[in-house]
Amino acid sequence: MAEKPNFVLVPDSDANTDEPGHPAPTVLGRLRRAAATVISALPSRPASISALNPTTLASAAVPGRPRLVFGFDATASRAPAWATARTVTDALVRALPGKLDVALAVHGGSRLHTFTEFTADPNTLRDRAAAITCVAGHTQLLPILSRSLASPGLRVITYIGDVFEESPTRGRKLADELGRLGIRLFVFHDTAHWTARRDAELFLDLARRTGGCVLPFDASAPDRLRELLAAIAVLAVGGVELLQDKRGKLPGAVILLQHLDPK
């Protein structure tokens, strides 16, 4: 049997009992006022479903290390590119072992279906990536950006994709918020198909609003991708200063520094 509440708050018929010249407020009136204060402090809109996801709850704690989200467009046409990308995911955590946590975020079938917990284990990342297949559907970059905003300690989002099929206005608002929080977006733009080139300017606009940049993606050059991901991992951990220190030993650092917004 469900327990009955000890009391029920009801509207106070005398709205001015605490004003000068009126009797002191009753206990019930004080309770009503306290409840109204608590309610007014609550968010004006309900939490999204993704915010209640166990993965999000697990990542809500303040992290001990910087974080990076590795996002990918895994729609049907992306199979060759995904085959390349999943073989180099470990480059993100191997660049600076034990200093960076990475989450894998993948959309396909017109939904964001994967957003893993953050980990510094390259084997975990590789296994999760290997289990993902490409599914036809529209792009879902914006849910990745939105979900990433709820991840404390996040420094960088990388995204591999070819086209953008969502709201540009919404994308710019999310990019501005990422920039305000110091979260950089790096887009690896795959322009193998001519239709992808029409979205080049939009990807560039979104990335620049965050202090990030757009980099070329070539599915036939996994070593180059690995070097760039390693450089981005260094940036996520130590910023531009550490990236500059590593440029003599890290080929991708030189390329990344050339693409970064000078501001």
C-alpha cells in the first residue's frame, strides 16, 4: 500500500497575510511560500531524455582528466570511411597515456545511437568501434554537440563526416555555446563525393565559432589521420602551448597549428 503524505500543500486564500497591517502568516502560509521558492529555482524546461541516460549520469561527475568526444557519421554511405576511422581510435589515448579520457559518439539511422562512457583504455574504444555498423539515415551532428555540452571537463570534439542535413541556425547556437565553454570542434571533412563540398563553408563556420578548424579526411590515408588525432589529443590535454612543444616530434602538430584560428 502506498504511503500517504504527511501533509498536502494547498493554495493560501489570503495572498497578503505577510504585508504590513495584516496578521502574521500561518504555518501553512509559510510552507506555501517555501514551496514556491523551491519551485521557482527549478529549471524552466524539463531535462532531455538523453540527460537521464545512465551513460550521461555516469559522466556527470567531475572528471580527473581532460575529456574528448570522438564523433562519427555512420550512415549507409560512410562504411569505407568508418572502416578507416575505427582502426585509429586508439591514437587519441595513446598520444598521452593516462592523461585523456575519450568517449565515442556515433549516429546512424537518423539518430545518435552511441555515446559511450569516457575511458582511457584503447582496447575499450577499439572494441566499441568494431561493434558499430553503418545504417542509412540523416545526419545527427547536433545531438552530439548538445550531448557533449553536458559533459564536464570536455575540451575537444572531433567529428568525421561528409554532409550536414540539420538546422544551420541551431548548429551555430550550439557552436557558440561550445566556444563560450572553451570546447573546440574539429571536423574531418570527407569530400570524396561532390555533394559534400556544398557543406564545407558551414562546417568551417561551426568549427571556427569554437576555436577549432576543419581538416581534410582521406579514407586511404589512415596514418595521416592517426597523426592528426594524436595532435588533437595533445591539444586537449595541454592546449596550444603543449602542441607547440610537441611539434618537433609530432608531425600532426605542425599541420594542426597551421589550421587553428590565430586568435
